[in-house]
Amino acid sequence: MTKRASLVTSLFLSTALFSPAALAQVAANDAETQADQSDDASEKDVDISAPGGDFGGDIIVRGKFIPNPIRATSEVVSVLGAEEIARAADGDIAGSLQRVTGLSVVGGRFVFVRGLGERYSLALLNGLPLPSPEPLRRVVPLDLFPTSVIASTVVQKSYSVNYPGEFGGGVINLTTKSTPEEPFLKFSFSLSGDTETTADLGYTYDGSDSDIVGYDDGTRKIPGGLAAAIGKNVPISVGNEFTSQDLQNFAASLTNSQTAVIQRNNDIPANFSAEVTGGTTIDVGDALVGIIATAGYENSWRTRSGVQQAAQGITNIDGVDGLAADQNFRFLTTENRIVVNGLLALSAEFDEHKIRFTNLYIHDTVKDASIKQGIDAINVDAGTLLNQSRTSWFERQLFTTQFVGEFKFDQISVDLRGSYANSKRDAPYERTSSYAYDDQFANDFVNDLTSPGESARIRFSELNDDVYGAGLDLGYETNIGVPVNLTAGYSYYLNDRSAQRRDFRFVPTNGIASPYDQQRIDYLLSDFNIFTQGIELREVAAQSSVPAYTAELEIHGGYGQIDAELADGLRLNVGVRYETAKQEVVPITLAGGQVTVPTGLDNDYWLPAGTVTWNFADDMQFRLAASKTVARPQFRELAPQQFLDLDTDRTFIGNPLLEDSELVNLEGRFEYYIGRGERITLAGFYKDIDNPIENVAFVQGGGTLFTGFSNAPNATLYGAEVELVKYFPLNNVFGGSFFEDRRLLLAANYTYTKSEINVADGDVAVNPVTLLPTAAANLFDDGDRLTGQSSHVANLQLGLESEEGLSQQTFLVTYNSPRVTARGPQGQPDLIERTGWRLDFVMREQLEISGQEFEVKFEARNLLGTDYSETQTLNDTKIINNGYDIGTRLSMSIGINF
């Protein structure tokens, strides 16, 4: 075994025992260290003498067949290495993670661990925190990370005190690529499309000349006069420092046709992406210096066509309670997504030390155009047909720079880390308009800007997040009759956010006469009409809304931990973490507006954790873990400001009176490693959650369905999971040269989870609408399952691969059983999401043409054509809150290796 492999592999000598960044790096190096391991399969024990120190004798490490990342940690982990990521061939890391046991991905972006929502998952990059460019979440959406910049992913499901205490379902630690083994340069290109979008009908609009690269060229910039008015922090309406002429000038100053007129495109183009990745290693004196750089561009399209319905309440249908679609629309939405990303990673290794400097930039833009048509019996006469349109532009940006240093001085290990990250979300010119069909006079769709169902609105919103993170970990290895690791550390986290959203409506001073009301939206809002019809730009709900807020979360954490081998093969890791956290959300109202309740949470916790590992054979071990953790409300759950989620087409609003959730976690896991890269695992888990935060749907503002948040009194969650990974050589089963080096992969996992909300007489919760205490039974039913929790999650991979070169053909099956997305409003049934079965096929082949290496990849996603639906069901009636076709996606890519 080489010195480097020994350093990474040793159970007690790796800094992975106390450093999240180091554990992730162990996973990234696993392929390399596996190649260095001894091939003497008859040896039952592996003797590893500690490099750099004498601990009173050799440490005898059992478990030579247990993979290095698993053996290097005392916790329950799942490792997604470069090979697993490549086999699934998902374009982003969120897609790859859904193959991990117990994990499911919601909306293609947010990871749920064992049915717990994304608020219970902690995402780190190289062991350091990240901000989210999403106003609705503090957790970063993992679809932002292309798989090309990620070397490995470690999912830790049992808590250890070296991690932040905000831990519910698990920690997801992404490790970027660092020191390459040898110089490389790779170019890759791909084309893809799906049966619902490509070469089919979709919608778009002009926008700016630079939309194709995901950056607005200034077309959507707020005009100077309106920007100055917004900066005064007063309601923009007549009588608040503004005249009617001012408001008309504001309306006329806006970019009109380019941002408002939706155009049909009967031939939506195919998706395209390109990427270049390169790296090298340089000897500089005694140091090994590595450089890796990645740059990528992706332009993709997605059309969703379906139904959106809503019920105002429970109604009597033929003497039986049921649901009627008071709002019933058919819709078609097209999103054009443009992603630009870049990574620059520098590393240096010298003696037993390693430092890494990582910089990551991701710019993710969505250009959205949507039209829906139907009835709204809540706000408009039931017989009136409405045509409503929406255009949007969302720019999300993430930049992070990180420094990680891992140093070893004989028996002492020191880890230093620091990071700064900034995320932004800019959403200018969110435009909506609504026309009503006039069958009495015009026999056409009309919009007088005043009648029910007839309007035009525009919104501007922006968000900025700054995150600062730092940490110090110290480790001391000794022997007091048994090998012992003593570790202690401190971490600091600061998240500063500022967010603003201003909502305006175009309103004529004296109404719009026919035939002006029949004009399309850009003509209706032309300068001529604005000044002749007196159309003003007025702020909506200026006195009651929260147009802006600031938020801050500051956490100090310190821990101590002991890791000891109590007996041959019996290992104990126990520690305690102390955290103090101050969290505040300060609403900023306009002058003269209603006073809004601010949030001020100031809590401290002692968080103990312990794991016992019994490594009773070379290929088997059993772990038992227990811990106490917390889950804090996210900013979006606290801020009383409205935000539209495009994935669900639903508006969310926060509750400033939410409290922290506290969790008790228990875990048991048996692991059997039946061969190199093969395993069987069985696990059981239990969680008791005080004050879990739940999504609560409610109807407000003329029948609009909102989602708010409230603490339930208590919840319990328990379940079990099983995993099997097995290879079957085929050379002895089938004849012919094709099967000489072929083997069959069977990888399957299944997780069963059951959760219950516990509501007793006298329990109180906060109503998310009135912000007043109410009986918890008014919001939750005793025995309800937690929102976001699927009872069954299953994955299957069945594939062929060559052992001599790159040649893989894999079928992938994923299943998530129905889950609750929100508690039903006003006594209605819960909203249930169904994603069903999904079948994918991926083929990867390496070719050599004229001495040049090529990698060809073909993907077929959602071969079963499974659609999406979110519904409410009561007796024999059903409401489709959101349902649409997904289609089958085909992709072909080629990579050129130099």
C-alpha cells in the first residue's frame, strides 16, 4: 500500500474523522486508493502502521473489503462517486442523488431525505455552506450544479457533532474536482429534446437581444424615474408625492412589446449544451500543484401543457360532500433555461499537508411564457371565459470562493476552512394580463383594465444573499491502551439577505371604451392610450403588503468528540456540540403602511451524538447511532412577502411567528460487502420532531390558492431501507467475444417511511393567515403524514458494462409514492402529488478513431411517459390542482478527450 493510500484509508489516521471536507475528499479519491490496495484476499487483518508517530503499537484495522469512504467514517453514509454519477448520466447532481437509497428529488431540484422536506437537508460544498438564489428556500437547489464540476457526493444520514446542528434527514456534501492524476482536456457537446416540447407548439416573447446567453442587455432595467420613485419607500399612487401625470409617465416609460407580447412558436428548438474541462498537475519543489478548470453553457426548452383547478370549499353534490372546480383552466407554459457555469480549482500537496482554493460561478436564467384559458367562478361570472397570460425573466446567480487547508503534524491534525458566497435572484418585468370573453357586444376577448377578470400587472423583485463561513478543527491521536482520536472544533456561519418585491397594476382614470379594450396588450398599453385614456401605474396593496425585508442568521458552533476503538472491531464515536443562533427577519413596509410582526429567534442548544460501529468481520459491520438536532425556519417561511413558485404556479407567503424544530434521531444499519463494489445494507430509523414546520394551503384574495407555514405540535417518523449492489460476470453464461469482459449490474434500493403528526386536545398552532393562535386541530388532523413524505421510494439499475473499457448500457427505474404537498385549505382534503414510475435508459461508449478518444452517450428519459399531477380527492370527486404532461426526453452527446 502506498503512503498516500495509507493516509487516506486508515481508520484512525484520516482527517476525515473530524473534517467534513476531508471525508468528502476521501470519497473523491476512492477510485485511486482502491487501485493501490493489496490484492491478498486471504489476509484477514490489515496492519497499518501510523505514519508520522508511534502510538504504542500497530493499529489493527478490520474490514479490508469495506470501501475506503465507508471505513474512514464512523457514521452512516452513502457515497456517490464519479463512476456512479457518470453511469446515471444525469445532467445535474440533483438527478444523480435520486439514485441514492432513501433520497427523492422534488421538482427536479430539491432533495428529500427519507421523506423529510428540503428544510431538513443540509447541503455543503467542500464542507462549507452555500447560499440559495431561491427566495423561497434557504437550501440551495441542487440542479444548479452540473455533474461535470462534482467529483463525488457524500450523503451522511446519521448526525455527528463536527457538522452544523441543523440536521434532520441528512447532510449532502458535494466535493468539487481538485488535483488530477494526469493532465487532461475534454470537450463535450450534446443535443436533446422531448416529445412534449421539441419541434412542437410553445410560447416565447422577444425580450432582449442577449437573452440567448442568459443575461439581459438592459431592456428589462427599471426606468430611472420609476426606480427613483421606488427608492423613496412610499406607496406609488396619487397623493403620495405623485400626480396622475407622474403615474402615467411611469407607465409609458416601461419596455412594452418586447416584454409583454407572447408569440407562438410551432417549432421549439432542440436543447444544446457545450462544455470544456481541463486540468494538470505540476511539481513545484516538494509540492504537487493541481489545476482544474471547467466552463459550460446550456440552452434548453421545456413546455408543459395541462390543467389547473381549484375549489373554493366543500360543496354538496347529490347529497354527498364533494369538490367542484370553481376555477378550471387549461394552460400551456414554455420555459427557456440558459445556464452558464465555470469552476477554477487550485490545490497543492506537500508532505502530509493539502490546501485547496476553489472558485465556482453559476448563472441560471429562466425565460417563461404562459397562457391559460378557462373559467373563474370565484371572481368572475361562471359563464365567462378568461384568457390570461404571463411573461417572466428570472436570473439566478451563485458565486463562491473557498479555502480549505488540511495539515498533519505527527499526532496533531489541523483543518482550516473559510468561504464567501454570494447568490442573487433578479426578476424584472413579471407581467400578467387577463382578458374576458364578451359574447354580448364585442364577441371578442376584452380588457378594460378594471372589470373582474380584466387587468394588467407588472412586478419587479430582487434578492441578494451573502454567506460567510469559517471553521477550525483540531485532532489529536493517541493510545491509552486503545487507539483514541480526540477532536474539537469551532465554526461560524453568517447569512445576510435583502429582498424586495414591488407589485403594480395599470389602471385607467376613467375606464377604457370599446374598441380600445379589444386591443392586444402592447397596443392597449401603448403611449398613445396611456396619455389619452389616462392609464396610471399604481402600486397594488401598498398599505397592507410587505414590499421588502432584510434577514440575518448568525450561528456560532463548537464541539468536542472522542473516537475510540474500545475492542477489536468495536468503535465508539461520541461527542457534543453547542450552538447559539440568532435569526431575524425584519419586514420593511412603505410609509404609512401597516406594522408587520418581525421575527427574532435567539436560541442555544446542546446537541449530543454518538455512533457505535461493530466491525465483526472483514466484510460486515453494524452501526447504531443516536443524536439530537434542530431545524430552523427558512427565511422564505418567515418573511410575510408573496413569491410565485413557477414549478407549482402557486404563491407562497411566510409566517413570522414560526419556531425552531427539535429532533431526536435513532438509526441502526447493517452493512455486508459481498465483493469489490458490491454490498447489501439494511437499516432502520426513527425520528421524533417537536414543532415540525408544515405547508398549509389557504384561499385568500378572491379565491387565490396560497401556501403558508405553521408549526405542528409534534411528529414522529420511522421506517426502513434496504440496498443491494451486485455484479454478475457473463463470460461463463454466454458465449461469444461480446460477453468475454461483460458483467451485469444489479443495483436496487427501497425505503419505507411512515410519519404521523400528533395533535392532542389543547394543542395550539399559529394560523398562517391571521397570525393568531388557534386550536392545532383547525390546521392539522391527528395522524396526518408530514408534507413531502413518500411512504415508498424505490430505485433499480440494471445494466451491462465492460470490465476492460468504457461500455455501459443501463436501465434505471425510479418510483416515489404519492406525497402531501400542502394541508388542504378550509377543511378540504390535502393536496397530493403523484410522480409515479419513471424508466430511463443510458448508454455510454468509448470509441477510438484515428488515435483520438471519443466518449459517446445516449439517454432516453421517462420512457413510460409518466405525467405529473397534484390533486385533491373527496369521495367520488377530484380536483386537479396542477397536472401536466412531461413527455419522453432523448439526448445524444459526444466528448472528445485529449
